[in-house]
Amino acid sequence: MTSGAGHRLLEFLGELRATTGWTVVVTDEIGALSRWRLSGATWQAVVTVEPRRWLGLEFEARDSVTGKRATYDIDTDLYDISQDDQRQFAEEIERDIIEFLDDLRRGVVLRGNDGTKFVLVFPLGGSYVRVVQGRVTTSASTHADLAAARKGGDYVPLE
């Protein structure tokens, strides 16, 4: 009756701690809950793994020149991932979090500006996600190709 979600993610976080120059620390371990804080020069993330309840990534990047920020979250939301019928969903979320962090490690998560807005662009699940931070809210859109996702500005890898 348990999904076992999160085990691959925990292994991957350990790998990141050993193989990157990032700051990667466990900030909480309570029972099955494990919370990790990761950071690079212009970004930070919190990954929460509670295999019977929740998997999540809270990501924030900032433009080192303007100070503008953009956020992006991937999580299991309110789904009961302890149930077998949610196993596939939990595995997809786990896969998406690993893919995002691996893309960050490989330098393919990009940052740029479209006019006055700070933008992130990255591959995820076979397409490209464009995250735009507005005045109040963040919006994300999916694009079939990188050129469409990168419209409106110059982009460089997030550090």
C-alpha cells in the first residue's frame, strides 16, 4: 500500500552533494521526512521528501544585476501518494524533480530578461518550460522547442 516514492530522489540528492560545488545540506530529518537545502551563486532550492505524504521542490532564482526573482515549484500537491493508485503520479513528480536538478547541474536551466521581466527557461518532460515573474504572480508556459521558449531576450545558464 505504500508507493516508496522519494527513494531515487534521496539518492540523487546525495549524489549532488558529492559531485557538485553547490551547497547541499540536510536541514531537517524527522521520522521519514527529509528536507534538503541546495544553493548556487544565483539560486536556491528546498527539496522535501516524505515518502508516504509529499514530494516537493521549491526553487527560486535571482538576477544578480537587477535583484529580480523567479520561482518554480514541482510537488505532489494534495494527492495521497501513500495510495497505490497514486504511485505513477508520485513517480512522475519524483522524475520531474530529478530531471530539473540534473538540468541545473548540466547548465541547461537558463535565465534571461524579456523586457523588464526576469525569465527562466528549461527542458522538462520532452518540452521547454518558460517561467516569467510578473509584478505579483509567476506564470509558466510550455513550448515545443527551445527557440519559442527563449523569445524576447538573451539567455545564459543559471549559476
